Amino acid sequence: MNTLISGTLSLCMAVGAAGLTFTAGAQDKGASQGLPPIIDRELIFGNPEIAAAQISPDGKYIAFVKPWKDTRNVYVKGVNEPFSAARLLTTETKRPVAGYFWTRDGKYILYVKDNAGDENFNVYAVDPAGKPAEGADAPASRDLTGVKGARVFIYEVPKSDPDVVYIGLNDRDKAWHDLYKLRISTGEKTLIRKNTERITGWQFDLKGQLRLASRSAENGDTEILRVDADKFTQVYSCNVFESCNPVRFDRDGKRVYMETNKGADVNFISLVLFDPETGKTELVESDPLKKVDFGGAIFSEATDELVETSYYYDREKRYFKDKGFEADYKWLQSQMPGKEISMPSRTIDEQVWLVTASSDTEPGETVLFDRKARKLTPQFKIREKLPREDLATMTPVTYKSSDGLEIPAYLTLPKGVPGKNLPVLMIPHGGPWGRDVWGYNSLAQFFANRGYAVLMPNFRGSTGYGKKFLDAGNLQWGAKMQDDVTWGVKYLIAEGIADPKRVGILGGSYGGYATLAGVAFTPDVYAAAVDIVGPSNLITLLNAIPPYWESIRTLFYSRMGDPRTPEGKALLMERSPLNSANKIKTPLLVAQGANDPRVNRREAEQIVVALRDRGFPVEYLLAPDEGHGFQRPVNNMALFMESEKFLAEHLGGRYQEGGTPEVTARLKEITVDPKSVVVTTPTASAPASK
């Protein structure tokens, strides 16, 4: 299940930290009361010094992300060179590079970028061995796709031809992506398939041959199609509430690994091998503990064998299929005890790994691992200036909701003080079809450092806990899904952790909706609220979803309510916080990106205007250069400079006074007087009613 109204908030928060240090204002009384010193927000939300490293396929170079002109860009260095010797490869100054990767032969680095958060991504290539032209700071990048007002998908990077990428382009039809073969060296695009049949994905075998397609039927079913020479043949399907996703073809070239939970009596997603010719399905693995969905698979790029599977309970658990991988992983664990070990990048022969060790109090320490020599070479720490000794631990907890359903959550208590009678911040995740996990979380650490107990609930409708738990959220926006958040507050009060008069809520995307629903539907629970890119009106939200979400429109309607029917429309209106805005009595801060394609700025404007018109105070931040979540560190910093002060005023936590001149000026620029707000008229993606 994809995260649809994505939790980009948490993603934005995870990538920041420049390392400037300022003296906290007079509000820093916590140190004398047992709390550690206030951590500068720049260290948490600013640019990281170094992050996102990837080793080249031949093991000779390491690429990574580092700020250039205060914007995260891609650099490259020799594997034995210091990071200070790295060469700049990209020169973005408006928005950070959203993602990059080496081509299979190491000749190019490909990266993607959009325009001011509009999510219309193009693919760019740069030669990591190239030299800058005279007067230039970096080698020239080439825009390989060059489309405007359209979004590029990357479907496949075949082993068989490292100069090729298979991409999807929706420049012909905004709702559906045509399949193209893109030659990296020349930028030549060749149309392979015009998408006139609601195709949502393509699956190639290990030889680079197109074998399968996924189609979204109009009733919401997912259909797996065999790609024959002259036609599509349906070979598998699952309904709108089920998952069936091809992962990778097996070495035998006949069967495909697939994740599926098809069947009325099936609760958890399993990994299977499926034969598109015979229709035979063979179980590979499901959760041995029968508690959670299949989490993920890692395949060897050297042998194409399945080497590892994983599942996420309170924390991740791995099961190894390859004795060599297992032995190396356990050795790494012995060298970095208590940490979660990930392997984000490996050489093509898999003899050298870049390994990152992280935990709830460690954002990430990256080392180079030589498997044959069993040698670790330290590379860098993410957010090196962040004082690890002042960070708070994250603890998995569970509690019962209004109907007795057990809700898993993560609790972070402020360090150095008793966990009793504290101000509390509830942070529901985005999605809503996603989940929070254990580990370093910048929001949890930031607010725990300010003295708050932070609870992050995986409410019903969250993914990973099985079909029953996911489906328990159907048609429950603002109802039982919201109860799961509210009953989290009750749990903290019953445990003596929360001061009932000092409970706040903050969230982004669906978490922003839960924030608005919390103050509109349970107005006596919260003393302060911060809504970041959250929808206020479910009718206008569904009217304005991006056209390339057409394939999941039925899923939205099935899980939220169908605005084309009288009953569905009535339900959506009832569950829209905007229609209960007259009940809101909680101080509210609203933040929005002007170019958000998922949750249109109209969602923020409607709630701001509704509160303004009844004379209720509301604060509003609108970033003109952002989309669904704030990516630019200066905007992030401005948002949280205002948020922490706002929450401190109403909940009694501490806060850092002021900020850099740049951030202070930016906050002034994006602060909007509610008196000036006019609700914009968006372009509807489809009519909401028949």
C-alpha cells in the first residue's frame, strides 16, 4: 500500500543541520531543572554536513550530499580521499537535490528535481569524472527528459544495458504515464508503450525484457498482466483492499517474486513466487511470528539470489537466506552493538559495503566495510555536531482505543526529568497509509528537548500490521482513526505522564488533518495545535488530487468515502474539520506550501478564513517556494522557530529565542495576515459528484 497523502513532513525533518550554535533565550530554564541544554534547532533541522553517501559500482568513488550555497547538492570523491577533497557535481541553489544514484556502469550520476515543490520531476545526468567549464563551479548537468508540467517516473535500470533507463512520462495524458526507453548518453527517448489501458507499473526480467504490467481497474482492483507480443493477458488480480505487487523476477527467468495478501481469509502480506505462464503461486515466506506484514527483500546484484527478508514489529527483524550475508551482518552488529544496521550501497561485486549504524539517539554513522578483510573504515556521522548525550530514548508502547483495538505507538520522554505531569505533544503520522518506526526522529528529539513527552501513534489504517488493522480505518477518518489519537492522550493521562491541561497536537499531511480533526471534533482535549499541509475539507481535497493519482481515485473513495454518492458526500462533509470550525477553541498555527499538488493551498485557506470570519485568532504561514512539506532548510527553520514559541506560549514548554538573521527574515516573509487571505479556486481534477 502506498502512502498517498504522503508523510513528507517526517522526510523533510530528517535531512536538515548546518551546525550553528546560538545561546537560548531566557526561556532555557530546563537545564537547572534537570533537562539537558537546549539544542539549537539549526542542528536538528538545518542542512547536514554530509549525508546520503553511495559508493560507485567499481568501488573507486563515493558520492554524497553536502550543502553548497546553503542548498544540498551532490559531490564525489575518491574512496581513499578525504571528504574535504570532494568535487562539486550539481549546482542547485533553489531546492535541495531530491535524490540521486549511480548508473550501473558508474559513468553517470542521475538525479531528479522539480520546480518549487510542484512534484513535476525531470531526470538529469552528470558525468562524475567531468571537469567544469571555465568559470563554472561544476560539470554541466543534462536534462534528459526536459518536460514541463509533467512528472517523470523511473521504472527500471536494466543490468543488460547500463546506458538505458526505462521511464514513464505523462506529458500526453496527465493521468497516465507512457513507457519510454531513455538512452542516458544521448538523451534519446523511444516510445515503447502508449498507456491507454490504465497501466500503473511495468516489470522487466533480469535480461531487461518487458514481461509484466500492473493495471488499475476502474473498480479499484489491481490486475497483473502478462505482456505478450500483441496483447496483454491478465494472470493475477486482487481487490481494492488487497495488495499484489511484483517485486523482481527470479533467476530462472520464469517466475516473479510478488508481495500479496489476496484472499478473504488472508490477513498478512506474504512473499510468493508466481509463474505468469501457469498461474502457479508458491509461498516463499510470511511472518514467522504471524504478527505483521512481509516487510522487504534484499537480492544480491552479483548472484540475483534472495539474500535477506525483513519484518517490522516494534523494531526491524531480519531473516537471512545467504550464510555469507548473515555472518557479515552479525559481525557488524558485534562491532556496533545496539544499532540498526543498514547497507544503503554496495559495489557491483558486493565485496565493499557502505554501512550506516543508527538508533533512536544516533542519526547515523557511516562506515566503509571491506567484507574480505573484515575491516571498517569510518566515513562520517550525520549531524556530527548534534550532542548525542542530550538526546532522548524512544520506547515502543501500546494502549487500547475506544473500541478496545490495541494501538502501537512510540513514546519519547524528555531526558533528565521525571516522566510525570509533563506537557505533551501528539504527532500523528502522514499517509494515512504509512507508519512510524523506531529510530532517530528529528521531531521527537526536538520537542523532547523542549520538555515535551512526544507520542507518535500508529493508528488504525496504518500499514504493516495486516489487512484487518489497515481496513479498520476504512471510512473512519475523523472517527475511530481519530479516537486512536484521542485515546493516546487518555493513556498518557492515566499513566500520569501527561498534564491534562497541557496537551498539544502537531502533524503534517494526514497528520495535519488529524490535528484539525482533533481541535474541531474534540475541542476540550488540546491546548495548542500546529497543522502542516493538512486537508480541512475532504470534498475539495478529493476534487483537487493530482491527475496522476487517477489510478488510486477509487481507493480514496473506498477508504475515505465516495463523494459521488449522497451517503459518501454526507460522510465526507461530516468528517471535514472545516464544517466544525465553529467548535474550535484551541489556538491554531497553520503552515502550507503554495505549490502543494497533493493538499492544495485551498485546504489551509478555507480553515484560516473560517476561523478569521468568526473572530477566532489563527496564525498562518505560507511558503511560496514549497509544496507538500517544507524542503528548504530556511523555511523549515522558520516554521519550527515559530512553532516552538507558539507551543511554549500555550503548553509551557521551553523554546529557543530567535534565530539567524536569514531565518528571522524568512519567517517575516512567509507570515500571512489572516485578514488578507482569500480562498483560491483550484482546477478540479475530476467532478466530485455525478
